[in-house]
Amino acid sequence: MGLSTHVLDTMHGTPAAGMQVALYTTQGEVAALVKAFSLNADGRNPDGPLYDNASLRAGTYRLVFDVAAYFRTRGVALPEPNFLNRVSLDFGVAHVDQHYHVPLLVSPWSYSTYRGS
């Protein structure tokens, strides 16, 4: 299955439908944008995996989630400056024959992630 992501809005107890996300490949401090997208109604990347196993390469990647903008669209009054603006997750892919699922559980004040299945 390659690489995928999923975001759950823990403040509202729903998928984070419509959240803007960007995927980058990274080499040290240099990041190259691969794609930007909006999460679907289930809070998942649309149109299948971000990379399938045939195109996924070993290396380092970054997912950037536009958390503050998402919560503003949900009508949440956020302080200025926001506690969380964008959540950036850097992770590595060592085994391209395996599925890498990167879930994010998020509120305006906290987040958690793990390697999912």
C-alpha cells in the first residue's frame, strides 16, 4: 500500500475533513514538495495512497498539516498567536515493501502520532 495518512480531530471527535496537508521529501534541511492536498470526508488522503509500493523510496519525508486553518474553518476561536499553527512530522521509510501509515490525532492544543497499519 505504500504511504498514507489520516487525521482525527480530537476536539470534535470527527475526521479532519478538508484539512490542508503537504507532503515533502527531505534531504537534511532541504525539503522538496511532492504534493499538497485536502483530506477527504473520512480525514484521509484522497485518491489512494500518497505513494504506492512501486514508487515509494527509502528515505526521509515530511507531512505538514495546516491545523490552525482547519480549526478556524470549524469555527474555533483561536488565540493569536496560535498555540499550534502547522504540525510538521518528519519520518523515515526504511522498508519500501511495507505500508507506512502516518495518522495524526489533533486538537488546537495537542497532537499525537504513531506508525499505523
